[in-house]
Amino acid sequence: MIATDTRHRWRLFLSLLGLYVAQGIPMYLFAAAMPAILRDDGMSRSAIGMVGILLAPLMLKFLWAPFVDRAPLRIFGLARLGHRRSWILPTQLGVVGLLVLFAFLPPDDMWLLLGLGFCVMMLSSTQDIATDGYATERLKASERGRGNAIQGGSVAIGVVIGSSLTLYLYSQYGWTPTILVLAGLSALTLLSTLLMQERPATDIAPAPSINSAPSLRAALKDPITYSVLGFALVYRASEGLAKAMEKPFLVDNGLSLEVIGYLSGASAATAGLLGAVVAAWTIRRYGLWHTILGLGLLRSAVFLGCGIYAGLGLQMHGLLIGLIVSNTVSRYMEVVALYTLFMGAAAKERAGTDFTLLSCAQLFIFMAGSLVSGVLADATGYVGLFAVATLLSVLSLWAAMRRVPADHPAMVISTEPQNEKPRR
């Protein structure tokens, strides 16, 4: 019996690994690789900036999350595959098909790029909703740290494939072979759906009451989810300020583009994998609340260090790289910790809706900081930028940890299943 349960858990972990890698490939293709490819083709920076609109579905997916969460996709008999898989399989197939089409179209046609890219990201975001719902439903409370470490590691793998590998292949073989390779790798991730364990959706009873049925209104009325939503809208308030200006800061301090590329590619992926593993261990060893608190303090210390480095005009590149790598590791650890918290706050009967709402909230505050970072850096310099980021980091950490204290239900990591019953 124990061996059977262990086998089922490994099937769950491997399926999540494949599903989350599948999301990372298109995201980093458009967010990281395409701007470099378009600039290499001579496209203006103003036009390249429009690529950022392709990330909009990632921020707005909470709007259709209840629809995905509420019922399976019933066309073509897909409901027989199970609730979550009925959404995951066709959306991932759609991503693969659009990438194949994209391979044979010119990458420098901006409107074509935006149109196809938006469709790809809509499909990938919908797959993400279903995957997060599946993970939240299936992971035991004691497994959330490990489950989200897998997600963090998958993000790192997505960076390598969608960004680093894409740019290397493009420089060696050109556009069409590169995108076909990405389509092939995306198709391979479909194998993870074979490992998913779901009954046919027709065998699953509907939500027990209208108050607990998947909807944004139900999520906002739930005191557990609502309190963590406030946390999500505060905790990362400082990070967009620093992250958006990270690469310009490195350039202005004399680091070569080759070094910066390494820090953004292979080094970031390695740091991400390391951070995900360390975060899972730290959560189990010290608890979720203390892990999140420690990461917030580390983040503040890194921002302060960058401000001091800029203020003193230092030329110690080893120290600067150390600060950036420390920030990268802590950020990946933070993803694991925050998503573990969000899973704890999500009601089982609204798993995908609640988790998506919370993850979009923290992304929204991160992006808001990114939008004003350049203006602040121009007005105050890097010293002012990092001073504001440090102060905001400390204040947002204080506010967030007060909002969700250590004894909050979502912070409790135990060996017992959580959220098994609808919450009133």
C-alpha cells in the first residue's frame, strides 16, 4: 500500500514538472528571446516594447479562471479525460500547433507576431489555470513546498529552453528550425498528461453550494482567501522597481553583455533550481511564515547593498555579481514560498480560481513597480532607486506579515490534508 501511494505521488510530481515546463517555453520565448531576435533584425526599440502586451493574459487570467475551474471542457468528449485534463490537453495542443505555424511565418511582421503570440499566451494561461487547480487539489499540505519547488525548477528550465536555447539555435540555424524545435519540445510535454490521475468529469459531483462554487465573488467573500489577497498585493511592492532596472544597472557599471547574458541565462537557471530546492527544505525546516519573512529581509539587504554599491561608485564586479545572484536565488525561493501560501489559501472547491487570483495579484504589484522604475531611476539615479526600493521592501514586508500572521490557516504546513471541506 505504501509503495502504491509513493508511486502515485511520483506520478503527480512528474506530471507537474512537465505541465509547468510547458508553460515556461512560450512565456520566455516572447518575454526574453523575441526582443533580442527582433532587435537583431533591426526592429526599433519602440516596436519591440509592444511585445510586452503578450504578457497581459498572465495578469488577466483570473477573469476566466472561474469558468475553467467550474466545469470540464465538454467538446469532442474531452470531459471523459477528467476536469483538469480536458482543458490542459487541447490548450497545449493549440500552443504546439500555433508554434508550428509561427515557424513558417516572418518573425518581423509585428502585427502577425502580436496576433499569434497573443493566441499562444491565451492558451498557455488557460493551461496554467487548469494546472494550478490540479496541483492545489492533489498536493497534500505537507507536499506543497516540494510541489512548488518543482514549479520553481520548471520556471528555470523554461528560461533555458525558451530563452537561452532559443537564442543559441537562432544564431546557428535561423528562425524556422528554431521554432520547430520549440514546438517539438512543447509537444513532448504532452506526455505529462498521461501521468495525471483524474476520473471522468461526469463522475465528479458539482460544487456543494452556490457560495462555494468557483467564482471571484466567492473567493473575495472567503476570509482566508481575502486576507491572503491583501498580502499578495503588498509583499512584492518593491521588487518591480529593482528588477526592471537590473540589467541597465549592470551595463552602467561596466559588465559586458556576455556576462549579463550568462547571468540572465544559464546562471539564472542554475540559481533557480538551487533556490527551489533550498526553499522546499527551508519551509519544512523553519515553517512557511519564517521562510517568507527571511526572504523579505534578504531582499531588503540586497537592495540596500546595491544602493551602497552605486553610492560609493565601487568597481568590484565580483561583489556586484554576488548581489545579483543572491537576488536571483531569493526570488526563486520566494516563488516557491508564495505559491505554497497561495495553495494553502485556496479552497479545494475553487482551487484554480483562488490560486489564479492570488498569483495575478502579486504579478500586478510587481508589474506596477516595473512601470515606474525607469522614471524613478532617471529622476534620482540608482542610489535613489535602490533607497526607495529598500524602504518600500521593509514597509511592505511589515505590512504583509501583519496581514497574514504565523498562525494563519494558509501558513500552517502540516501532514494532514487541508481545505478538504467547503469553507463558509
